[in-house]
Amino acid sequence: QVQLVESGGGLVQAGDSLRLSCVASGRTLSRYTVTWFRQAPGKEREFVATVLGSDDITSYGDAVKGRFTISRDNAKNTVHLQMNSLKPEDTAVYLCAARLRGRAYDSWGQGTQVTVSS
């Protein structure tokens, strides 16, 4: 099982940018599909972005498409989430999760708080 630790969250103003990192240990992350989710208070967990382990194809949730970019840094065993043009509705705890192809997500980070003020 791969261990994941998120970082990079913080308090920013609307329109600012942040880059989140999901750093892995214990396994080579490039083999895994890695997904960012977010959860705001009182709301269900929401899909943000994913990068497939098989071919690095990426996809995004409708709420972030065109503003967020997911990418791998295999040398650092890390997946980043670049978040631009942040909005107050992006405020949430952001979590990364990893799975091997055909399996359920079995590795989760502890989350990092992103707060966007208007």
C-alpha cells in the first residue's frame, strides 16, 4: 500500500492560485491512478481531477475544468494539483487517493485545507 501526504493548502483570495502536492512513499506512484477529491462542510465528497496510472490520461470535474491542472512529478513520487482563478466555492478539504487499475481506492491522504475568501 502506498502512503500519501498532501500539502500546499492555505488561505487565499478569490482569483489567486495554489499548488497542492500529494507525496507518496512506500510504492512508486507512477503505477497508480491518483485522484484529487474535495469535501466542503455539509457537502458530499466531490471529484476534482484524476490522472490514470495506465497512460497518464487526465480528467476533471466540471466545476474546475479549465482552471485546475493535475500533473505527475515521477522523480519526486508526487502528483500536483495546480489551482488557478480560485473561487470562494473552491473552499474545502482537498484529499488525494490512489488505486491500482481495476481496484478500489485503498490509499488516502489526511487532506489539506483550502480556503478562498471573496
